[in-house]
Amino acid sequence: MERGLIIDQFDELRSLYSDLTLQKSDGVWHIQGQLVFIANFAEQVIEDEYSIHLVVPESYPDCVPVAYETGNRIPRHFHKYKDGNLCLGEPLAVWKTFSEHPTLLGFVQNNLVPYLYSFSYLCKNGRLPFGELSHGELGRIEYYQDQFNVRSEHSLFGLIAILAQGEYRGHIQCPCGSKKRLRLCHGPHVLEIMRSTPSGYFKSLYQFMSQRGLAYFR
Ligand SMILES: [Zn+2]
């Protein structure tokens, strides 16, 4: 990671979020301070602020910053990983969003603020503005059910099985239950995901779903 890149991107970030500071310690860049925002994602304008800490990994911008909320407002059960960093969404979806505007400002505006907005919205309204995703593999199940637009976990399991096994055969019946051939139904979407994810990406999800007593016969 180039020093100049971080400094330029931080200047751009600070032009909108002026209470943040940049420091380097132990070879890693840290951005800390108050993030003050006004956002309107779900037809409700919310103005709020959070104490945040972003750790910019060595491999940035090939991977996203790691985000923490340091004011103890957001409880552990609200989409946080075990070590306390914020779970901003399904990792592939987070990456996809970031890669469209791969800067610190892009990350804050497109990945972090929507997360903080949803927590503020929950506190105000007692419900989340977007469909709630649970943690880890359960969250991934919900994410892919949404992506593939399939209602049952059983239908999804068939599609995940294909992704996990990496064997695409377009002539089989699509596991979603449409009775169409795979290539005329979910096939193109499955192929697109297969091509953009490393092998093994769906292994843990497949195992998790298998343990939930799902079976996929074809
Ligand atoms: Zn289908």
C-alpha cells in the first residue's frame, strides 16, 4: 500500500467527515474519531454520530478496511464479528459495493454509513430499515435466498450444492423447483457467482446447510 494513496484518500474523506484523524502505528494506518452523518436510505432522514475506528490493512485497497464502533452504542448481537469488528454484510457483497468506489470515502459512504444508519433507524423505529441479516452462515443463507429469489432453504440448498461442488450441468432440473432446466433458470446466475468466487468459498455454507438436515437429490 502506498503512503501517498492513503494520505490522498484520507484528505478526501476528511473533506466530508472533518472529525476524523489518521495515524500510523506498527506499520498499520488507523482512522479514528467522530463520524457525523446525515443519511436518507429508507425515506427517513437520520442525523447521527458514532465514534469509529478503521484499521486499514496492509493489502488495502485489495481488501476493505476493518471497522469498529468505539462508543459502545452498538451491542455485540447487532452484526458484529467475534473480535468486535462490524459485520457490514455478506463479505462478497461488501467487497462488490466497495469495489465500485474503492476509496476510503467510498467505503465510509457506501459500506459503513448504511450500517450505522440501520442501527440508528432500529433505535428510533424498533425495526430495521432493510431486511435483517443474521450472523455468519445464517446471514449468508438469507443473503443468497434474496439474491436467487428463492423462498425455501431447501431450494437454496440445491443451488449452494452446485456452487460448493463446482460442477455445473445446465441440462439438469433447476433445484429451485421451477421445473425448468438449470441453464434456462438459475443457471446463468450460478455460473456468474461460480466464476467470481474462489473454489471452497461455499464449502462451509454447504456443510452448515447439510447439518441443518437438508438434502439435495437430483
Ligand atoms: Zn431456478
